[in-house]
Amino acid sequence: MTIGERLELVRKFLFILGPLALAFWTVVEFSASASFVAKKPFLERQLNLCFEAAATVSTLATTTDSGVRKKARIRFFELFWGELVLVENTAVAGAMIDFRDKLLNLDGPELAENDARSQATATSGPKRNVASVDASTADLKTLSLSIATNCRELIGESWDVSLITLPKNLFE
């Protein structure tokens, strides 16, 4: 077979293979795009709920306004018992459980349910030791950061975004 015949054979092969490769690539790209489009509502809800959870726990960890704290506490338990469960991973769930346990320890088990009777009992009940409240508030801040960083990692994984890894001692 001469060089010219070989070149002609290669040209014909590429003439057939080129469009097939392009068609295959188009199908692969369309499939990936369609998959993302199908997941997008879930991912957006996950993103919003993670941001809301982080904002809610940071409010609980830092506010001194009892009205703001009461609203944030109610929202925390709404997220904890419902919406966030739909989109969280085990790391976020564990961090939320740790925060809940510390919050109940700080505010008292009588506030486990967010009903008006429990809220009234807690506000009229005995005052807690200020030093222990300050220590527990510091614990809440640490746990709040844990929720935020776990949400950050979940969002990065879900959206396939490479985020820098935060050092474990960044917030100490």
C-alpha cells in the first residue's frame, strides 16, 4: 500500500470517526448538564438551608437579646427536626446534634420543645450561674463554627467546588 493510499484510508477513517466522536461528546455533555439541571433545585435548597442553619446557630451563640435568641432557638429546632434533615450529611447532622445537646444543657431541658409554657417557665425560673453561662456560650460558639465548617464542606462536595481546606485550629 502506498503512502497516498494510506493517507486516503486515514482521511476516510477520520471522516467517519470525527462525527461519531463529536456525537458521543455531545451526548456525554448533554447528560452531565441534564443531571445538574435535575439536581439544581435540591442543591439550591441545600445551600440556602446550610446558610440559614449557620446563621441561626451563630445567632444563638452570640446574641444577648432574649427576643432574638428565642426566635433563633425556635428556628433552630425547626431546622433540626425537619428541613435540614432532608439535605444534610452525617457530619452536619452530628454537629447539629452536638449543638442541640449543648443548647439544652445551657437553657435547660424544660425547653426541649418550643412551646409557650416551657418558654414562660424558663424565663421565670431560677437564674443560672453567670460563669457557667459564659463557658457554655463559648462552647456554643465552637459548635456553631463546627456546623458552619461542616456545611461548607457539604456545599463544596455537592456543588463540586474546590474550596481551600480550613486548618482545624483556625478558630481557636
